Amino acid sequence: MISFTHDVPPQRVVFAVGAILRTPEEAERLNFSHALIVATPGSGARLGQKVVDLLGARAAGLHAQAVLHVPKAIAVVGLEAARAASADGLVAVGGGAAIGLAKAIARDTGLAILAVPTTYSGSEATPIFGLTDGERKITGRDAKVLPRTIIYDPDLTLGLPAAVSAASGLNAIAHCVEAFWADGRTPVTLALASEAMRRFAKNLQAVVANGTDASARAECLIAAWLAGTVLAAGTGLHHKLAHVLGGLGLPHAETHAIILPHVMRFNLAAAPAAKARLGEALGSGDPADAIAAMLHQFPIPQRLRDVGFDPGRIDFVAAEIAAAKITSPRPASADDVRALLAAAY
């Protein structure tokens, strides 16, 4: 007999073309009077400055130092910047790096986050945070880091390069895939994962082929939100692998994309219900092959060797995964992980 507990913290979502112009209104709703804007350097900083200008007196300044995987030292600098600015709120502008840094600051300060995502990572919809310390990526869950409000503006994704769209889209698809066998899955998370997969299957390739396809961009952004939301059900082998590899310095979204078909082949053999749901959403009798075909069509790295993975670290990764004692939908031994990584390499 089915049994579950559905416990998802509340979150306000504003979705519209041009929604970035509503940032001041949403900041006011959160009682921000002196918010620190968090972004990455470069193009992220330019968008961050636009938000600073929109907020005017409500902005405490721009902190554009976010980087992938939130190294502990970067988190410390971000925390110091928030305290030095006497910030009473955080506005995270950009992809997973900016949102991840804002989460690290929020975890230690309790400051609310207003997220303005520009990729399909889905981090803005989750209470999950991550920090890297040396070669280890530490992840956890804390309601304090869940952004209180998300502003989704499809126009902000129109300039996203094809490679970034492809990698972050497959990253989000990985959230959906694991939702089908996560221990905390519920009828709601299963339905959201199915819907997100359906939207990605129909629109992600169109976005990669033509980044100016506004309708497909909007559909993928909706799918990314749904995909992030289902992470509330938990994660498994795929995300644990991606996090361990991230601690070794591999790029986050690209690593997700590369290992996804391999993890799917391993796990779907023991998850017939998940295979059926994925097959229906993807229109394929072999979901792993369908995702592999999508990956091969995209202008992103195809193998772990392409993103700098050292095969000499396979034993280290295998030991880390074995220690996690993952059992859903099937146990993953150190030997299983070695074989999976060798295939992905």
C-alpha cells in the first residue's frame, strides 16, 4: 500500500516576459530595504548591476564574485560582504553559482533570498545547498536557504549560449529522472517530474537549435522550475555522483549531462515504473538511449575525459559513493560505480 509524506515549503513564483522589472515590487513585498545583489563576474555582473539600478535605494550594492560549486573561501567572502553592507535581504541573479552563493550566505545569516534565475539549473526552487571544501562537496538541506520568491523572466534566457542551455537543461532533466525513484516521492512530485520531462522533451532541442525561440525558452524555464521543485523528494546515485565529481573540480551541469544516460541504464533496470513514466514523457521505449541521443546532438562535452576527469580518481569516487549506502532503486556498490565511471570516461 502506498505511503508518503508531502512537505514542501511555500514559495512565491512570478513568471512573465519582462518580469525583471517587477524586482523592486517583489523586494518591497519581502521588506527588503537594503538588499545585497549576488551575481557572477562578467555578464552576470552586468545583469546584477541592472538589478541594482532597478532597486535604487533598496540596493546595498553588488557582490559579483560567485563561482561554481561555492568554494568555502568564496562563501566566507560573500558572508563578510553581506555583513559589511548591513544587508537585510539577498537578490541572487544568474544561474546555479549565484544562487548557490546566496544560499550559503542565507544559511549563516537567515536573510531571505529573492532569486532571478537565468539558466535551467532549478536551484532556485530547492532548499538544498552545497559548498566545496578541498576535494569534497558538502551538501545539505535547510529551509532557510529556499528563496522566498522567484522571478522568472524568459527574456533573460534569450542570450544564453547553446552549450549552457543544453547542459543546464540536462541538469534539470536529471532532477526529474531521480524523482521517479527518490525515497520521498509523492503523487505530486511524480506528476511534476512527468510534466517537466514532457516540456523539456518537446522544447530543449528547439532552444539549443535556436536560442531566440521565445516560446520554447519559456517552456523550458517552466520545466526547470518544476524540475527544481521535485528535488524536495530527495536524490540518489546520480546527484551523489555529480556532487563528488564536482568536489574534484568538474563543471556541474556538464557533469550531470555526461553521466545521466549511464546512471539511467544502471537504475532503470530495477525501476520499471520509472522507465514507463520516462518513456511516456520522452516518447521512447528506451529512455536512457533517448537521453544519450539528446546529449550527442548537443554542443557540450560528451565524456568525463572531456571535462578533465582523472581516471586515477575512480577508486576515490567509488569509495565515496559506496559509503553513502544508496539503495533506491537498487544498491550501488563500489564495483558498480567503477564500471559506470569507466563507461562515462
